[in-house]
Amino acid sequence: MTDKTNVFTALIKRDPTFLDHPLADLLPMRFMGEVAVNAYRGLIKRLDDLPLSLEEKVSRLKDGQDAGKALLMIEARIGELTLTEGRAKPEYPAGLRGAGKTKEPLKHERLGMTPSQMRKAQDIARHPAEVAEVIQEAEENEDIPTKTAVLNKIAYKQDLARVKGTREKTKIEMAGDAYLYYSKLQEAIRIIPTTPPKELRENDFLQIKAAWLLIIQRGKEFTNETLSQSTSRRLSQGR
């Protein structure tokens, strides 16, 4: 095992209360954790090629998973601290003291972080369920949980929520039969591949073309920008 993994592993094992440290101590610990987790991930990928016993391989994997979990805990704690951190006292640049003008450092600058680092830490702090899911999935797949996996899961769930919200809004706004028709079209859009096969035999091409012509025929009333006369007539009769 490399020194990169040794340092962080020894640190979290020696100090089980590491999460109680102030932000100024957690930031360098996070940096060491990132280096260690990257090293562990590289090591785990080569485990089968290394001359190690089964017990040693299991031990390496567990150490890597423990490091990944510890890093996620540190990241979440950093996010919590940045969310609760108060505003800094105003700083007066030279020549502006007493002139009624102040210059207050941005929060991430005052905390020694980049905007991206602070935002990601806060996202992880706000989503403990996603952190727990990533850890469980990593254990089931004999992998190491990572910040990237957590952030990807958060983004994926948010996208699903947005799609669901859009569907619910559409369902409310559209009439029953119209929504059913619309939802079936959306289902077809999701199923139909975005690109056709690269190679087609003539018979295959003709069958696919016939299917598309049928689809186009069924939707001919919607190919114009306004309702067709027949559709307008049906709507007026429905009233």
C-alpha cells in the first residue's frame, strides 16, 4: 500500500472524533482523503493482478471503502459548517475607511474554498439519503464510494423529480383524453431510437418506411400550426 493511502487511513483510525474538528482542520483532511481515495481506487482495479492472498485483498478493499466513507463524512461535515457559518465583519480597504464604503470578502474566499468546492460540500450535506445509497451500492459491488457518485445520484434524482413535476403539471393542464394521447406520444418518443440502423437491407427499409408513413398519417392533423377544420368542428360539437 502506498504512503498516500497510509497517511489518511492512519489518521481516521487514530482519531475517531475527526468530525468534531473545526473547518480549518477538516479542509486539509479532505485533501488527504481525496488523494487516498484516488490511490485506493487505482489499487482496487489492480487487485486481481497483485500477488496477495484473499485475506489481504479483502483487507485492502475494506480499507479503501472505509476511506471513501470517511471522506464523504468529512465532505458532509464541511458542507454543514459552511451552511451555518456566519457573515464576516466588513473589511475596509485602504483609503475607504470612514467613507461609508465597505468590502466584505465572499464567503467561499473567507473559508478558503472555491465556489464549486463549497457548493458540492453543501449538496452532499443536504442529501444524506443519497450518501447512504452510494455507500451501500459500493459495498454490494465491491467498490469504493466517492463524492462523484453521490453528486451524480443527486443530479439524477433531481432530473427525475423535474420530469415528474413537468408530467404532473401537464396532466393537470390537459384534458383527460388529450393527456392520455400526449403521454403515449411521449412514451413512443422515449422508445424510438434517435438514430436509424447504419445498414439496412431493402426489405427492412421498406417495412420501416411503411411504419413511419403510418405514424405520419395518424398525426397528420397535428402537422399544421393550427387545428384542422375537422378537429375544430369536433371541439365545437363537444361544447
